[in-house]
Amino acid sequence: MKKQINVGRPEDGQGDELLDKLGVAQWLVVSVGTVDVLRRAGKLRAIKVGRKVRFERVEVKRYLNGERECGGEPPSAAQCR
């Protein structure tokens, strides 16, 4: 049996596991482009599913709480590459 992956928006109460870029952007109140910049900078960890990019809800929460480390420093202090 295949494991089903839920993808949803934060406000709809669905998608306990993964969010798409639009869902993360709406949650953080930023543009989708900003989500891409955060992902490329290593500040927001993403998962590639085929050609799609998904974000674990727990990783977005870590970013919001400043717990995501990058280069040994909190994201607000680090310039990740």
C-alpha cells in the first residue's frame, strides 16, 4: 500500500505533512518568490517530489521560531549559501 502525502494550505486544516510554495507563502505572508529565496539560501528546508517542491510543516514552524540553523548560526544572523 502506498503512503498518501497530504498537501494543503495552513488555513484549511489539511496537509499535516507537506505544504506547497503557495501554502508557505500565505502562512508567512510573503510572496512565492521570497519562499524560493529562503529555500535556495538554505533557511527553509524543502523536499523535491518529482518536479515539485514541498515543505514540511514542522520545518516552516522551525523557521518561524528561529530554530533553523544555517552555518552554525540562527537564520536571522547567518547569510546561508
